[in-house]
Amino acid sequence: MRALTFLARRFVAGDTLDDAVRQVRRLNGEGIKATLDNLGEECQTRAQALAAVDEYVKMLGRIALERLDCNVSLKLTQFGLGLDVDFCRVNLFRVLDEAARSGNFVRIDMEGSSYTQKTLDLLRQAKAHYPRVGIVIQAMLRRSEKDVAGLVRDGICVRLCKGAYKEPADLAFPEKKDVNANYDKLVRMLLKGPTPAFATHDDERIAHAVAAAERAGLGKDQYEIQMLYGLRTKRWGELVRQGHVVRIYTPYGSHWFPYFYRRIRERKENLLFVLRNFFE
């Protein structure tokens, strides 16, 4: 436990919103955008979900007050998706109402495959009322090509990641090379949609995305490269100096242990990656 605490603290911006705001302000000062995420696993009660909503409303208000170059990312299970879909929708819309007041953007994170369709359904319901809402798609899932085609058609902003969840082979590509190949394919598809975000620490994937964007005639301001707080920090600055738009996914909160431990437990290569980058 002590070793995990030592590791995780490098990759979490702090326990409180004040801590996170200080880190976002620092990132902005370096020409880097941010997206804030309040850590929390699937809620067990409605009271927990409502507390999460309150925190996001507070977060959006603080971003607006301090004029930070920052949006927010959220998980629907933290808002009650596992309890009741209608309850979750009300909670999501309350956060989207707050974001709309300040003209901010909300990204809905993707979770395990058992929630994929419910998440996409709620996204589309939200998009009908709130234009500034987007989604995350995981390249590891076999269904993602079809999902991306529909999202591009509907003009929905997508963050593409490889995926951190352990999924069965009938739902996800088990081999890293196949995940990478699918990531590259989805990049090319997403270049036809609004402001795609390519979330990866893989230099080959970044190089492919940049080259594909150039071939498609997109400027560097028409897509984002996104990375996780605490990982490859030197690379952030290199990309900014090259003229790229860089956004850092910045989690905060005292519930960091489930967030960190689950990813290490489910995919051992995640721990190896963290260790390799710890002393960067």
C-alpha cells in the first residue's frame, strides 16, 4: 500500500479542488490546456452520486472564476448510471447546465464494456440539448470502428484512447499490435469529425496522427494531443514548442486508490509504463 501511495501521488494533482486548480494554473502558464476529473469509482448510493454532481458544479464554477484554460471529464457511473439511468441523466444534465452557463465543454469518459452502449445512449440524449459535450472511445474494443463512424456522422467530438480495461477477446483486441492498428484506423476516421483528441503516450501513434492530419489538410489547431498528468512531462513541452495543442488529463481527489490500483491490477503493462516514466 505504501509503495502504491508513493507512485500514485505522482499522477494525481492532489486531494482537493484547490490543489488541482494550482496545477492547472501551472500547466496553463506553460501553454498547456487541461481537463479536470474528480476521482471516484462507481457510486453505491444516490447520496454519493449527488455529492459527485455538487463537486463538478463547484469545479466548473471555479474554472470560470479563475479563467482557466480547462474543461472537465466525468464518469457516468459516478453519477449513478449503475443505479438508475434516469437518475444519472438528471445528474448529467445538471452538470451540463452549469457548463453551458460559462461556455465550457464536458467530456464523458468511457468505462467498461458493460456500460458502453448506455454511455453512448446518454451522450446522444445530452447532445440533443447541449452542443458542447463529447465522448471517449477505446481503440481496443472491436465495436469502436462502428461507433466512431456514427459519432463522426453526428458531429460529436471524440477523444480516442487505447483503453485501460481488461475485456474478453470477443469484445476487444487481445494483442497490442491489433489495438495499435485499430487506433491508427480510427484516427483517420476521426479527422473527418470536429476537433478530435488523440490521447496516447505512444510516439508512433502520435506521429501517425500528426502525419494523417497533415495529409487531410488540418492545421495543428484543429486537433488535440492529450496525455495523463504526471506521465511524459518533458514530451508535453516538446509538443507545445512544435505548435501542437496539448491537453493534460488532470485527476484529483482522495479516492485515488481504486483509480490507480484497478488499472495496475487489470493491465500489468500499465505498471511497467508508470515505472519507466517515474524518473523522467
